[in-house]
Amino acid sequence: MRKYLALGLALSAMLAPSAVFAQDLQVDAADSGDTAWILISSALVLLMTMPGLTLFYGGLVRAKNFLSVLVQVGAIAAAASLLWIVCGYTIAFGPVGRGWFGGFDAMMLGNLGNVRENTLVPESAYALFQMMFAAITPALMVGAWVDRARFGWVVAFSAVWGLLVYAPVAHWVWGGGWLSTAMGTLDFAGGIVVHTTAGISALVVALLLGQRQGFPKTLMLPHSPSLTMAGAALLWVGWFGFNGGSALTASDDAASAIIATHTAACMAALTWIGIERFSVGKPTSVGFATGAVAGLATVTPAAGFISPGAAIIFGIVAAAVCYPMIQLVKQRMKIDDSLDVFAVHGVGGMIGSLLLAVFISPDLGGTGYAEGKSMLSQFAAQFVGVGVVAIWSAVASAVIAVAVSLIFPMRISEDDEREGLDLASHGERAWEFD
């Protein structure tokens, strides 16, 4: 079958008046290698969520709130996955042409094609891969409301948010919507779709919830930096599937994206602890882990478009910008974004999306601009994409948060906050010592 398919493609190329590109081909047979890579990448992205994100966030909170973080992340991922099957996928990746949303043709993952358009993988595999993105994105916001958000509100807000914020933005950028087709906005693996939406929304929720008791005067140290370091390591490994899988093919594109991903994480982690050494006197494990995640988030939108040398610059910029942003948000603005979701994920994703316009240049080792695009026009497209998505995320998140709070109160009581969410919300302790 492969032989005849290859022969047919070769004849088409000879007879066509212009070149035939792989992304323009429409075939009914999936490539087994590409399919296997997408399935493996899906598992790697799930690894990022559970256990990667749970341990990363869980280690950063106080011991009395550790289990609540794990349960919140797990419940959000489960709810998002089910809603993705029901209607999330079709809103994000249904038939293109509508510009704003994909419609309802593929509800319950029905009417899927044998092969996803512009790929050589089954549409079911593509839907699975994108489901993992839909699961981890709202879970990223957990870091903004730890220690004080009510569990029922968390799950309900995240479920509605996934359908009204994440899915439409995914369509605008990845599903053939207006930002990609009309503006030419690029986002390789989620700097805009994942990190900008989650980061901006997390900041809005942190403002609406208010500060934790004792913030900012009381020192709220991570109860287990070792768990945070382990979680960051799992996130780092899983990010290979996050970015490498976004190539949608087991090829040089995937390998290049993974190399850029690893390079940026290494550089950002080392730069971060270098900054710590000079600012606080000692490099910390939490700093190394946070720097790595900042580098991963920053390179995500550009991973498949840039050279390894450019990825080094992305890593340096990630640490140099995100580190002081944490200080600005918490110390100057007094916003209790508890685990720095906005400063690390949001700012990193937005900065990386803008840097893409520069380092995609073939003169700098990048893959090159689309026809009719220059550095300036691509930067404008990236700026519009980031700006529009940031505004939509902020406004929609505020409305959703307030609306859901009419049914489920946003915040636990002061007594429950003092006791800790593990006991108050779930009736359990993470650690029992006799």
C-alpha cells in the first residue's frame, strides 16, 4: 500500500503545475510511525499533568494543603477530558471556515475522519493528543488559588473555562480560525493557546479571590522542595511530548522541537540559579525547578521554528524576565498568585510568542517566514494574537468566575483555611506520623 501511495504522490508532483507539499496532501491511510509518536506524546503530556504538575505544585504548598492540590489537578483533568469528548474537540477542531469556533459536527468525537486534515495520523489519535492539552491547561491555574479556593468552585469554573476560553482560542490559532488564517499568528505548541490563557486567567482569579491569610507578611515556605524538584523533572520529560508531539510527525521537525525545548530549559534553569546566587546568596532547588519550567514555557510557542542557538537566548530571556516578574507581582503589586502561574507561565508564554517573530528568521537559523511575511509583519501578527487572547481570557475568566460563584462560593471559610484544605475539603491528611 505504501509503495502505491508513494508512486501516486510522485506522479502528482510531476504533473502538478506547482510543488506538492506534505501538508497539502489529503490521504486516507495513516502513517504508523507518526501515529505511534502521537500516541506516545499523548502519554507524555498526561505524565506532565499527573504526576508532574501535581508534585511540582504540591511540593510548593504547605503540608496541610498538599492533597488538595493533587485532587484539584486530577479532578480538573478528568472533567476537561470528558468535556473534550462531549463538545470541546468539535468547538476547537471542528470543520474550519467559521473563524470563531469549529461548530458541533464532531460532538462525542463522532464523524471523525480516517486521517486528520494536513497530517498523516488518524483523527482519533489527533483528538487524543489535543485532549491532553485541554486537560493540563486549566490545571495550570491551580497554582494561583492554592490554600483558599473551594473545591466545588474550582471544578465548575475550570470546566466552563475549558469550553468558553480554551476551546475557542485553540480554534482561533490551531483549528483554522481567524488568528491563524487572517492574521498569520503562529504558536507551535501552546505559548498563546496554553500559557497565555492560563496565565492571564490565573492572575484574574487571584485578584478576585484575594490574598491568603497572612500574605504577604507571613512566610509561607514550600513544605517539600524535593517533591517540587521531582515534579519539575517529570514536567521536563513530558514536555518532549508536549512540544515534540506538536510536530505531528515522527521526523526532523519533532527532533528539532525537542532539542530546542531541552536547550531552553537547561539555559533558563542555570540562569535562574545564577540570579539567585547574586540576589539571595544561594542557588535553590526550587529556583532551579522554577527556572526550568519558565524556559519550557517560553520556548513552547517557537520550539519547532527556531535553532538550538536561538533556544539558548530564549532560556536566558525566560529567567531574566520571569524572575523579576515574580517580585513585581507579589511584592510590589501585592497580588497573591500563590505559585506564580502568571509570572512564569503567562509571561513566559507571551514573551516566547513575541520572540518567535524574530528568531524564526532564516538569517538566525529559523525555519523562515510564510509567504508575504517579514519580521515586522510577523511580530504584528504575534502581538495581535497575544493581545486578543489575553484580553479575551481576562474578561471571560472574570465573568465565568463570578457566575460560578453564584452557585459555588469561591473561597473557603477562615477557619477552614487555617485548618488546611486537606482536612477541611477532603477529610484526609497527606502525611500521618505516629
